[in-house]
Amino acid sequence: MYLRSPDEYHFHRRRFTQKYRNKQKVVRSLWFSMSLVVLAFPMPHVAVFVALFTTFLSFCILDETE
């Protein structure tokens, strides 16, 4: 049977945990909602600001440091 998670010393192990997958779902919904904002206000400066801010929030959410 194939295991869904790598061994405990694998450097990408955190990406296979349920906690990290839940964070990915949050980030995915964040990007979807921000894309709706960009579609609602189709101005270049709004699109750039929203993209940069969403990228920052995504990195903050997915960050694993304590």
C-alpha cells in the first residue's frame, strides 16, 4: 500500500500534513475572493495592489515558523 506521507526526515513532510492542507484551502479561497475583487474593480493599480497584498497574506498563512 502506498503511504500518503513521506518519512519523518523528508524535507517536504509538512506539505503532506492535514494542517498544511487546510491552510492551502484557506489560501485558495483567499485568492479566489481577491480575484473577484479584481474583476469587480478592473483598474491596473487595484489589481497590482490586490495581487501583492494577497501574495503577502498567502506567505503569512503558509509560514511554518513559530
